[in-house]
Amino acid sequence: MADTEQMAEKTSIKVRELSCSRSGFVIFAGVSFNAMPGEVILLRGPNGAGKSTCLAALHGALTPSDGIIDIELDDDERSPRELLHVIGHVPGVKTTLTVRENLQFWADLYGSADNIDLAIDAAGLHLIADSDAAILSAGQTRRLALARLLVAERPIWILDEPTSALDKQGEGWVGDLIASHANKGGIIIAATHLDIPNVPKDKIKTVMINGALA
């Protein structure tokens, strides 16, 4: 696989008049933005506005009721989902596996096993790397979920409340991860009601979502 910077050079996401409905109720409507290499798109809005639903539509877990999502790639042999890292509000950590085994699972899934120790160290989990994930605090669980970003290079990150359950140091770490990825030409789309520290303002584009159910 080409590295993130090379893949991201021609990667872009264009969203036009996106709308999502559920059981006949409009969750949000009229969302439009462009996401280009090196940009951090922050989806902002009140609780219930549809930020998480918008992310689900972007990564293909939900079919929008209207609008266009155009993900342009420079690799015609790969689907968009193969070039995405998706970290949901629910962390997706397997509690019956150790910290290391969780990352090994993700590395095997993504086809990269070289960065596991790096990811463990970066997340500050080296002292409990061989402990079951069931014993982790909420903040440690969030760190483990985010460490998935480091086990394999992918140009597009889609993150739901990435700083949730983290202390100030953890929030700074997330901001550093996002800033570094943007500096390499990656694209980040994050739903959050909090500011993300350490990300240069010139990298950030804010998209407001004011859903019908908010």
C-alpha cells in the first residue's frame, strides 16, 4: 500500500445537500462541504443534531435519503472503505482480548503488523499492554480505540467525539495525532461538541449541523 501522503494527494470528499431520515423523520438536511488533503472538518451542533448520523452516512454505514457523497481516490483498485479509519463514539474494543491483542486484531485486519508497539507507546498503554481490555478505565479504552489510527496508514479519518472520556493530556494527544495526520496530507472529519487542542486554526473548517430532531 502507498503511504498516507501519496494516497492523499488526489483524495477528496465532496458532500452536497446531504440529508438523512429515519422512520419518516428528517434527522438533518442540507449539509454540504468539501474535504481536501490536509483539512480537518469539524461537524458541530447540539446533541441530537445528527452529527453521528452524518458520519455514518459518510463511511457507508447508513444510506442517506438525499444528496451526494463523492469520495475521489487516486487508487482505482481500492474501495473508499479500504482507505478509511473509522472510530465511533462506541470504541469497538474487545474486552476479552488484551490491549496488545486488540491492536494485533486491527493490524491483521488492515494488513499491517509493524506499528503495534509504536501505537501502544503513543497511547500511553505500555504498562498495561498485556492486560485484558476489560480492566481499562473509560479514558484508557478511548486511548486504545484511537491507537488503531496508528497501526496502519489510511488517508481518511472519520472520528466521532474523539476526545470523549479523556483528560486534558489525552485531549492534547488526540489534537497532536490529528494535526500530524493533516500535516501529512490526510483528511480528518470529526463530530464533536468540544474544541480539539493543538490543531492549527488554518487547518480547520467548521460545518454546522442543526438537525430537525435537535
